[in-house]
Amino acid sequence: MSSTRYSILALALATLFSASSAISFYIWKKNLIEWDSKMKELQKSLNSALEKCAAERQGRIRAQQALRKAVVAQPQAKSENLDIPSYPMAPIGIVQSCFSTRNGTPRQPLLVPLARACLVFDSTRVPPASLEGLEEYSHCWIIYVFHLNTDLEKLWKHPSKSKFKAKVRVPRLKGGRMGVFATRSPHRPCPIGLTVAKVEAVQGNMLLLSGVDLVDGTPVLDIKPYLPYCDSIEGAVVPNWVMLDSMLSVASVGFSNDFSSSLLDCWKSVEKKSLYSSPDELKSLVKQALSWDIRSVSQRNRPYNNLLKIGSGDASDNVSDLDDSQDGEASGELIYHLILDGMDFSYKIDGNGNVMVKEVHISSAISFGNEKRCNFLMWKDKLK
């Protein structure tokens, strides 16, 4: 009897344990489904917020670009309202660069040695004789205008209403703020830039340059020869954050298996107009340009697994010029774009700083007019 009772008790306990386990599993599974549903809702809400933020940013920048064009078209009329002296300065030349848009243009000169450009001078203002002797220098200083600066409209306002920001976000400080005059930010009270470039050749009213950090169409105010004995200052000191090259360098730059074939297909269309002599040389340019993280601070801080898709817009809007120009794919990876020499190079970068260039195609936002691109034959002759 005692044995039977123990058997019944054991069976009852086993049944109770099995029922308890089943109930626990059911509750766990129910909670798991609820958690998964909440995660999907949160992810969907986050994606919606990111898309809305990106759309608002694109709209705001397009409005700034339209205002900038209107302001530049009538500078004299607006400047008459200011009770300050003005100076009759006008560009003496325009840069024709391999960098078609702001997004992807190096932040500093000489970082990309293969970056080429041609400075075409206005012959009515700058006679060819003005350039005699410049070819004897290895480098020259270039003073130019940040013509794509979205703050240009502030120039025509009274200083009390311009609302120029005293501090700007610095990429090397991961978006930390620094006084504008302690940086080389384009957002300045006077949007004037200073850069140095390698002098490759002088032909007529044109100057061939390399190692440039200038976007195509940049207006140039003046050039001066680089003088090592006085321009290179021995013992010059800079803040520690300026020396943190690792903040902007990437771990590696690789190319997909399909890249070479897509580059060859594009090369057939751009060969006669390209600043480069071969697809291999162009590939080297891409590698040099992407060896530095060209993304904005907001792009680098954005999670890699967020699904985000920003419309590319039409060619006239030139959305590739926006800081947050990128696409989202179904896989969840963010695809960025580098516009070089009239071609659109798509690439991705992982959390460890490894860049993978996926493919290339002809950029729909860039047009090649013979009146604009007059420097190709000059480079072809030099490269032979």
C-alpha cells in the first residue's frame, strides 16, 4: 500500500510539474510574441521618425539652395541697405574639379593627391601674361568663395540680424563645438576659403592643379605662390584634436566583385571627357578619396541597422550635394554615394570603418557641356 501511495504521489507530482512547465512555456511564448510585436512597432516608429527627419532636412536645404541662388543674383541691390563699406571684388576664375558635389570633397588639401582640377581664368579680367612664372612654383595658395554655403543669404543682413553662430560642429571632435575661427568651417561671417594645391601646368588662361579640396564651380578670388621659407613655420603648434587623424581615417577600402565590370562600362561613356587616363587611375582616386571618412557627423552617428530610404530627387535638385545623401536597402545597410568625374560610386561602411565600394554608374545629376569642361584635352596631353 505504501508503495502504491508513493507511486500515486509521484505521478501526481509529475503531472503537476508537467502542467506547470506547460503553463510556463505558454506564458513565456506569449510574452515573447508580445515583446517581438513591441520591438517591431518601435522599429517602425523609429524608421518613420528618421524618414520624416530626412525629408524635412532635404526640404530645408532645397529652400536654402533656392534662396542662395536668388541672393547671389542680386547682391548689389541688397548690399545697399547696409551702412558698411563694400569692396568691388569679383571672381577672377572658376574651378573645374573632379568633385561634382560638396558631399565627398576632401575636408583639407593634399589629402587626395590624385584629386585634379583646372582653374579657368576670366580672360577679360586676367590676361594670360598674369600667369607667367607661376609654373616655376610647385604649389600655390588659392583664395576662393564657399559658393555652396547655405548661409550666404546672411551676408546681406545687418550683423544684428544675421545670427551667425559663434561655434560650429567639428568632425574630429565627433560633432563637438569649437569657435568658428579655431576651425576651417565654411560657415563663417565671410565665406572665404584658403587652400593650397600642387601646380601641374600653366596653359594660356588655365592652371592645372592636383591635390585639390575644391568642388566643381568654385569661384576663385586670387592665387598666390607658395613660399616654403615663410609659409612653412618651423615649430608651429596646433591643438591636440587637430592631430587626431584616426578620427577620420577608415580601416580599409575594398571593391566588390562587380565593381571592375561596372567601371569599365562607365568608362566607355566618360573616357573622352575624363580627367584621368585609365579606369585603374580612376579606381585609385576612389580609394584615396574614401580612405578618409567623408560622411557627416550625423551619418557616422546613425545606427547601421536602421532602415532608411531618402529619395534621390531629380537632377536639378542635385540631392547628392546634401550632407545626408544615402539610400536604404531591404537588407538594412546604408548605401552612401561619392560623385566623381561625372560618375556615381555607391559604397557602404561597417561599424569597424571598413569601406566596400559596390558599383558605379553615370550620374544623372551631372551634365558635361563642352563650354564647361574645356580642360580634358589639356590633361590628356599632360598625361601622355
